Amino acid sequence: MSDWRPPTLANPFLPVTMHPGPAVTDEIRRQLRLGQKARARELLDAALAATPEHPEHLYLRGMLSAGAGDNVSALADFDAALRLMPGLPPLLFNRALVLYSLESVAEALEDLLTLSRSQPGNADVWINIGIIQLRDNRPAEAIDSLLRAQRLAPDSPVVLRTLGNALRDAGRFGESLPLHRRVVQATPNDPAALTDFALCLLSAGEAGQAREHYSRALAVDPGDQTALAGLYMTGNELGDQGSVSQLMDYGALLGGGGETGTEDEIDLAALRALVLAHEKLVWEPTGRSTRLGKQSPMLDLSPGSSFHPLRQMIERQVQQRMQVLAGDPHLQSHPWLKGLPRRWRLQSWITVLEQGGQQAPHIHPAGWLSGVFYVDVGQPGLEHAGSLVFGRMQADLPLQQPAREHLHRPVNGQLITFPSYFFHNTVPYTGTGPRISIAFDVVPQPG
């Protein structure tokens, strides 16, 4: 139903100590053990300024950057460390995870396959190979890799759950369901385990049982967008029109629809040129919903970046929208509002659709509120070409009831917002010129 969640960064220890002196490295390690990441970063920056080619310090700084979400900086440090110590397993492993997060999926898989040859008994390597193969719509290969991981770690919930997902994708429900049941028994309060089991149940035609597990997941985590999407699917399939009407209340939950205000005026021509010149646009990126089009990795929205003015505009619009939602008495009992984040960050990416381009139905599980800013809707050759469709569910499920759909026809300069659990897709685009949009998520943060 959605893009695969990236594997969690591992933190193996790099057992090398080189100049400048063990005392500096020991102090950095001590600060890391104490959880003093800022102080450790200060020490690492100072040590690397004095001795730039110190592989362990490069590695540790890369891990800190990766943990903070700065994957570009992490990759630079990991690359530098690998030039000094080629093939070192912890560096290869963590570089693979960073490459995966940066949408360099083929390069990530290459690093992991290299590790599998030198460390065939490492279950973490095989599980991540399986995750990438599954995301790349290669379930048979994923199953083989995950079975290797299972032999090495037979009771690992992560291995069992991911293998269960691969078997589900292959239509082998009789093998998938027992694995998911084992995982839920072992980790009853893991929302991801509950929602994966629920999707497998729904795929097997058990909408009632699936709904129970989606409800359990939402009780554990009120902000779980996958669980909310699942409640829409199962409620619709079971004929619970009251629940469906609440979850898909387009009148109350869709925001925007007009052009942005004067204070948020954006030079669309300049933004269009900036977008089309972006060097990281990828044709049909692996595991994403875009077909016959390009998509970028997450944009650099930091101060000084070319996209920072866009970030400021989106953040103003988001803050206004969240205030409206929080103050709407009609929505006080809505389950989505229970997950309203106090702290959040913005992440954003580009989508460019060419002739026949479209996005398959999907949700944004990492977000709470999502949206799209339309830079250039092109010149559609048909009335609804390139329009946005809400509510249409993924096509690989044996669902019998018609979806609760809503069609939105975008215009240039328009920003719209919607709950991240809303399924959405595009009508195939045909017309003159590309269709260019910038999507974004409001990602909840701890605290």
C-alpha cells in the first residue's frame, strides 16, 4: 500500500584507532556512550580538521550524521573512510543503508552483495538484501535472501515479518499468515507487525480480522497512517459507511484548492527551471509509485539552499492549516487528529510526469499531513489528464466494494494538503509539456 520503510541504521563498532592518538578517540567514544552527541561531534570535527584521513573518526562522524538524518554528509564521510580502508564491513554496511535512504538503491544493493560474499553468515546483510529486492518488486529473489536470513536468525521478528511480506507479495498466503502470527505473538505492541499482519489478512479475504489488527495498531500509535488507511479499506469492505464517511471526509480534511497568498508568492518560471535542472531526478525510481516519470530524493531545504524559499512558503501554509484543523469542532473526535504532532519537520521531493506518466495508489506512512505544490500542470490533452484521485486503493487486493473516491483537478501555483493516510494516485497525464509538482510530508518528531 505504500513505499517500504527504510531499514534501521545499524551501529556496529569500527575496531580501528589511528592518529591523532588513542586519547582523542577514547574521549569521543566516551562521549558517545554518555549520549553526548553534540560534544562528540565537536571533538570529531576538531580531530578531523587536524588529521583529515582518520578512518575511524570519519566513520563515527558519518554515523552521527546518518543518525541526524544528514545522509549526504554521512555518505561523504563513509566514502572517504572506505578510500582509506577499502571493503571494511561496518563501513560497507552503513554506507549501503545511507545509499538506500538517498534512493541510490542499486548502489546500496551492490555494497550489501559484496558483504554477503565476505560475510555469508551475517543475517543483517541478508535481511537488508531481501528488503531491497522486495522493494524492487522481486519477491522470488527476496524470499531466497530472507530464507537465508531466517536460517541464521530463526526467531528474529524483523526477518519473519519481512519474509511474511515477501510471501504475501508472491500470493503465498498459507505460508505468510503463520509467520505474521508468530511475529505479532512475539511483539504484540509493534504497530508495523500488526499492520503487516492485517494487510496479509486483507489480501487473503479476511477483512474483519484485518480490521481488528489495524485498530490494535492505532491504539498503540494514534499517528500510524498505515493503520488509518487500513481502517478505511476494511471499513469500506465491511460496509461500515459511517466509519468510511468520517475517515474520508473530503470537505473537512482536504486543504487548499486555491493559489497561494500574496505573502507566499513563488516565481513559478524560476522554480520550474530549477526543478528540471535538478541533477538527482531519477526515472521511475525503485519501489516508488511513479511510472513514466521522474522523481527526486528528498530536497535540500536548509537555509541558503535554492529550495529554502519554497520550504518557508510550505511551512507557513502548513502551520495555518494545522491551526484550522485543530480548531474545527467537527473534527475533535476524528481519529486522525489524535496524532496531531506538537513538533514536526518538513520533507519534500519533486515529481515530473511525462506522456502517459502517472502515480499508482499509495499513502505516505512517514507523514501526518501531506501535500502537493503544483509548479506546472502542463497542458492536458484530455479533461482529467493529470488530475489527482483520492481514495482509490491499491490494485493487488481482492476488494469487492467500490472505493470512496474524490477527483481534484490542479492548477499552476496551487498548494493542497491532505491526511497522509489518504490513498492518492494520478490519472495518466497526456498533453503538451511535462507535469511538474513538488510533494511534501509533515513528519512528526519526538517531544
